[in-house]
Amino acid sequence: MQLKGFKKGTMAQKITKREEDYSQWYLDVIKEAKLAEHSPVRGCMVIRPTGMALWENMQKGLDQMFKDTGHENAYFPLFIPKSFMSKEAQHVEGFAKECAVITHSRLKAVDGGVEVDPESQLEEELIVRPTSETIIWDTYRNWIQSYRDLPILVNQWANVVRWEMRTRLFLRTMEFLWQEGHTAHATKEEAVDETLQMLDVYRSFAEDFMAMPVITGVKTESERFAGAEDTYCIEALMQDGKALQAGTSHFLGQNFAKAFDVKFQDKDGDHKLVWATSWGVSTRLIGGLIMTHSDDQGLVIPPKLAPTQVVIVPIYRSDEERATVIEYGDSIYNELKELGIRVKLDDRDNYKPGFKFAEHEARGIPLRIAIGPRDVQNENVELARRDTLSKSIESREGIGELAKKLLETIQNDLFETAKKRRDEMTSFVDDYDQFKKILDEKGGFIYAHWDGTAETEERIKNETKATIRCIPLDKGEEGTCMVTGKPSKQRVLFARAY
RNA sequence: CGGGGAGUGGCGCAGCCCGGUAGCGCAUUCGCUUUGGGAGCGAAGGGUCGCAGGUUCAAAUCCUGUCUCCCCGACCA
């Protein structure tokens, strides 16, 4: 039995509507879902328990995929000696402007307060890691002597700091959580394969767990990671038509092996430089998740990642009714729990059902089961989907299996909906004026021909704010550059980006 | 880092122009009535007005500095 959808707009509006102010909507969703908040430290956030539970679920999924592809976790220091940073020229250039530097080791008390003790100045300053290539490659030098020591397939879960000018919760913060994989190989082919393998891990994680469709491709020289030969990426499209780089996988060539003198003796007895990769995704994915699925009622997230997948809301008047309904709810709770569903029974007595409905919607719980005396009587439940905001009456019998099935349906539907939206906001353009027009009026992804030069790329960026997000891996047809008319090997993906 | 806006009980705001010792809504606590889409009434608790200086008999209010957040720009894997 189908019921009518929820009445919208009748509730007190705590969340700014998307079309009114997208940035404010994004902040409101995070706040109402209790994912994170601003901290007293500029550019840094407090990740609240719900936000952390979401990240932990993402970690679990990714970590399993890393283990399944032969990787192990390790942990390297937060601090990097300053001299390490300068060993790889491109790398230091890329990160120099956003490094936090530790110069002193202690404070001293001064009339009621504290100040930095000038006598504690460090002989060599320490850098708070913006990424760990340098300290890891310095370490790998000692781990690698023979081809038998290769490959090294290591990942670490860590925090990093990049001193950003302008920050946004999850999307760009000065400190963020991430994973960084660092691998060492005997041959170029093996390293390239690893780079592409991990890119595909990211793609499938984005699609299968986050229900977020992505385009895979390689970055142009100007967007490449400092110190990499090639940077591959997954690019997602947000609801407001802006692109988000959601993950990167770098083929580092022998740049860090050279810089840190990491060689191995091969079967033929020759000493050779090691080939490297690194790859990472961060809490930025949470920002992408929010902006892919959520609506004006608040957070919408896929069941696979939802900290709570099903919430049961009891409805009652008297104490007797309460006892009956809660008992009914408990049995449903146990049934779902048995099936491995992350379920909660919201038995708080100080909130009315309507309040709870709104709250659980704002917090993005995929499925809600409401039960009242009528349902106990008829052996029914009311089932509500967060993604479609639709409700139906279902039989108590078999509710566990139904919920489980429905969670899978929601997971798939979210992906299909997001993919459909992404495709609708993707254009193919051959004319530069048309390109500008679409960018301003519609936004989204634009596939266009480009002559492959940094000059043209720069010009387009300056004139339109759009950047080449990537050169897609599934190559299309040849053509001519929309700006210069010179030959183009394939269309590249343009968008304004976060 | 440049331009604009803002910081006042937990949250959202008024008061500031024109100085006179802080108020409203929501939330919280207690009580009663309620409970199928954000409950009602009654009572109570909670704020050195971001922080630091200065002017003044007197500063949330005027002046200077500083920190943080939001928007736009520059910058940025």
C-alpha cells in the first residue's frame, strides 16, 4: 500500500534551500546532520561522532579493498625534517607555500600566561607533513636492497596539514584525514599498473559504496601532483554543476628514488633505481558525498556508508500503549540486528514523532520504520525511504528481509539518480562561445577539443574559470581545438571546480 | 592575502547610529496535559555582549588592535 509523499515546506525550515544559496545549504546540511563543526582554530574542523562514523565506514570499505590488492598498513611520523622536503625539486615547489613549520620545542610561563621559550629553538625545523613521500622514501632506502625486497605495498591512515588560504568544511581544511598509499616497484610497467589499479579501486569505491559516479582520467601538466610523472584522478560532478576531484593516483616514476637514492640490485646484478606510486583519498570525499545526494530536507547518504541504516520510531499515547509499541519495536529491532542491519530504536520520550521524523531525515538515515498502536493491532509497520521521501504500509511479517532488500534498492537508486543527473549536466561542445555560454547557463561537465598546450589551457582558465579536470581514459574521436583550431587527439573534460 | 558581511545565554537574533549596567524566539530543567509529520500551559536556570587595549563618572554601544566564521576574488595536487 502506497501513501502520499511527505508534505514539504510545512516544517520549520532550518536548512537553506539549495537554489537560494548553495554554499549556505551545504553548511546547514553538515550542521543539522551533526557531521562536523568549526573549531576555534582557523580552517580546522571538529568531526562529530556521526561524521566520524561515516568516515570510519568509508575507511572500512577502502581498507578492505587495499588489503585485497595486497597492501599493508604502516605509520610514519607527523613531522618531517625540513631538509627532506627540499630533496625533490618539483615536490618542494608544489608544497612550499602551504607548510606548517615547527621552530621551537617548548613554552615557558610568563606572569599568568605562556610564551615560546626562545632558548628552545630547534636546530633543524620540522615540517608538519602535507604528504609523506619524503619521509617514506627516506625510509624505503633502508628497506630496499634487492629485487627480492620489492614490491613494497604500504598504505597509511593519517592526518596531514596544508596551510590553506580559504577553507570549507570537508572540502578544504587545513588539517584533514586521509590515506596515502606509497608503493615501490622494480619496473616501470609494474608501477604504472599499480597506479591504474588503485585508480580503479577508487572508481569502484566511489561508485559501489558512495553511489557517486566518477570520470577517470589523467591530469594535464599544470594540474599534476608536484613530483609525479602522471597524476590520474577520479572526478565527480556536484549538484550545483561544479566538479570535485575525489581521489588521485600518481605514477611517480623514479623521481623520489633519485632524490632519496633508493636503488636495488636486480637479478642481473645491476643497481637500478626503484619505480614509485602514491595514491590518496581524504575526508573531502564526505563533502562530495553530501553534495552528490542530499536535498533540501538535509543529508542523504547511501546505506552502505550510513552510520545508522534504519531507525524505528515508536508512536503512542498512554503508558500502556508505550509498553506495547516498544515491545513490538524491540522485536523488529532484534530481527533487523540479526540480519546485520545497523538499526536504532528511537525510544526517547521527550520528543514527539514528528520531530523525530524531521531529525532523522536531516541526519540522512536511509530507512525509517514508524510503528503505532494501529500497526501493532494490524501487524503492520510504516516504512519511509529517505531518498525518495515516500512512505508505504508493510506487513510486520518479513520486515527484516524487506528492509535489507530496500537498503540495496536505495543504494542502487542513489547511484542511478546521481548518474542520470551527471549525464544531464554533461555537454559536448565544439565552439568556444558556446562553451562559455553553457558554462554560465548550465555548468556541469563539458567535453571539448583542446590543442594540448599549456597556453591554451591557461587562456581558457583565465577567461572562463573552467579548468581541464582530466583527459579521460576512454579516448574519444579526434578533432580540432575549440579555441585555436589546431588538431586535438581527443576531447578533454572541462568544468569549474571546487 | 585583497574586498564585503558577521561575532551578544547551547542555537537564531534585537539592542549599537543617539553610551546609563542586557532582551526576544527556540532549546534546557521541573510539573501537568499531550504523542500517526517539528505539542500546549505554568514555573525555573543560564550571558564579565569574540578577545585585548583606549576614551569616559559610566562602554554591548565610541576609538585602536587582534582572533574566528561566511561570501567574492587571488592562490592552491
